[in-house]
Amino acid sequence: MVQNNYGIYSAVKESADLVLEGYARVGSAVVPQFFFFALLFTILIGFFSFATLYLSGFAPYLVAVCVAMIVVFWYETLRLWRKLAV
């Protein structure tokens, strides 16, 4: 940011890419990329939990989806931490 003689600030370089990193544009909305992971895993866990209540064969799928969710979120968390350290 640079301030001119009239006290007005202006950007020296474009920083929208840094500010909006980790977000995706869907139509006119800007949503966090983790929203898609959260939505996907919510639907899958909801379905397999419901199926496990009535059918016994879906428990391994429920466990697999939960493990996949944990792996994805830890990967993204570590990726963001490494980027912060640079």
C-alpha cells in the first residue's frame, strides 16, 4: 500500500490471488474449497450411517469414507501450514 499526498491509499501490486487462495468461484458466489469436501463427506457419511442402521454390510464403507475424510483434511491442513512457513 502506498499513500499519496492527499492521504488516499492505493495498492502497489495485485494481491487478489493471495487473498482468494483457497476459494473457488461457483457462479457469482465465492466459496471456500473445503466447502466441497465438507459437502461430499457429509452426504457420504449421512448415507452410509443411515444404511448401516438398516443393513449390516455398509459399516466398512462408512469407516472407509471417514478415513478418507481424515486423510484429505490432514493433507490440506499440512499443506496450508507449510505454505504459511515459507
